[in-house]
Amino acid sequence: MLNVGIIGATGYAGEELIDILLRHQGVRITSISAKIDKPRPISEIFPRFRDKIELVCKEPNVGEIKSVVELVFLALPHTVSMEIAPAFLRAGKKVIDLSADYRLKDTEVYEKFYHAKQKDKIHLTEAVYGLPEIYRAKIKNARLIANPGCYPTASILALAPLVAFDLVDIDSIIIDAKSGVTGAGRKVAEGFLFSEVNEDFKAYKVNIHQHSPEINQELSKLAGKKIKVTFVPHLLPMSRGILATVYVKKSKKLKGKSQKLIDTYKKFYKKEPFVRIRKEEDFPRIRDVVGTNFCDIGIQDSPEDIIIIAAIDNLLKGASGQAVQNMNIMCGFPEYTALL
């Protein structure tokens, strides 16, 4: 039985982690903590967990948590995890960080987009980007996982086969993505009030979103050369889910050839339990994946261009579900455990 802790348990991602881990037969939640006014039973904060878990959620005490866990999930705001993770790593614990603190290898880029100094450069070098479909072998032996962002998960999975096999013009990539409001986290802000979001739809952080460098970094690794995408996120008037529509031109290598792209995708993701490739002319919608850890992908192939549509649940495959998927790989559980 693996003893795990969750720091940041009162956020959306933290709540989802509790829900998933309570279904996991190989795991025992031994610590729950968050920034909180006073200690409260987690079942009081989230009544859905009544009679399922009796732990009290309180302010994080790293020394206390270290003594009762083997692995800890950090479901914390960006710039906070790097203050806490080193203590757990020095104590020989495994860490899965759901923030952006260990995703970007270029510290100058991190500082530019997150407006904070990277304070843990030592562990940054060993952090493994937690996208199992690309880095499973490294995840298996990792101590520190940088769990991917929600937009990057959908975008990278949509593009990986094309970029890896040099099938597209890498200078032509446009990602038009939409997310539900939970993508911003559980916080009080005017722009996320019901009356501000309901019956509206808008773009935000146009081509300057903090997930842009994460997408660029990972696609560049796959391509073996620098990629800079055009990325425009939008806020949907709904709770959860991401739909990413990716537009790209074919490379000279692919133009005029009869290669069936759906077959390329199916071959690339053949052994991936959480990527589903749709049939021709069949495109996913958010409803198809909400409440699951799946990424559904549909492809439109034309003589000059390719359009890829990917859908995920931003709180599951885009956050907590993927974090548990990474834990399963790291700790030797079947990868789909508690996720199907």
C-alpha cells in the first residue's frame, strides 16, 4: 500500500485527486493539507467525501507530512511548489507537481511568464515532464514529475505524430483552444464570476499565455528544431473541458503523397490507453471526454492543410487524472488503475 499526501487539497485539482485516489486499491491517503483558515475535516469541505475519508485538512507542515507519506502531490499555485518540493526530495520522497514550477527548463522563460525567480534550479534539471505518451520510460524512474498544463496536454498530443515525423510546416502551427472556467483554479476574481462568464465567450492572453512556452518547448524537442506556435486561448461559459483546434500546413515531405494521417496517428498512439483516435469525419466534443482521463483526437486531411481537433477534461487528463497516471507508472501500478 502506497501512502500519499495532497498539498493544496481544497482546489479543483486537489478535490479531483482525492476522488481518484479513494478509488485506487493500491493507495492510502495519509495526509491532506491546504492554505485554510482553520483545520476542518475534508468531508466537511467536500460533503461528497462523507463516510469515505475522515482526514482533517489543515495548513501544510512539511515535517509532519514527510513522516507519513512516500509520495506527495503538490496541487499548488504556480511559484509555490518550488518552495516545498526540495524538502520532500531530500527526504527521499517522490513528488508530482501540478504547477508550472518544474515544467520550463529555461529559467529566463519561466521568470518572464510567471514573474518569479526559479528558486530550485538543482531539482529542475532532474524533473521529468509528465506526459506519459511521450516520456513514459523517463517517468518510470523519476523522483520529480512536472505534470503538464491542460492546454499543452491537448495541443502536444494533437501535434506530436506530425511534428515527430516531419509531416508539417512547423512555422505554420496555429492553436485555437477553449477551456472551461475551472482552468483558472478555485479563486474569487471578477472575470470568473457566473454573471461575467455566463452567455459570453472571449479570447484572452492572445499569443502571450503562459502555456505557450511549454507547448513550444515540448514540440521543439519532438521536432529536433525550434518551434514557435501561435496560441490563442478562449474562455468557455462552462465548468470544465478543453477543445483545441489546431491548424497546420503540410510539409514538402507530405504534400502530394497518399499517406493516410489517421493511420499515422493510430500507429503512433497504438499502445496508449488514454488516447482515442476518431474515424474520418468524426470529431470529438467536450462532452465526450468530461469526467474521463481520455484525450480524443479527430483529423481533417486536405491537399495542403491539416486540421486536428483534440478534446480533454482539463481537471483530469489536463491535471489530476494525468498526475495519477504518472503515479501509476512511477510506482508500478497498471497505468489505468482508478482512471477507467
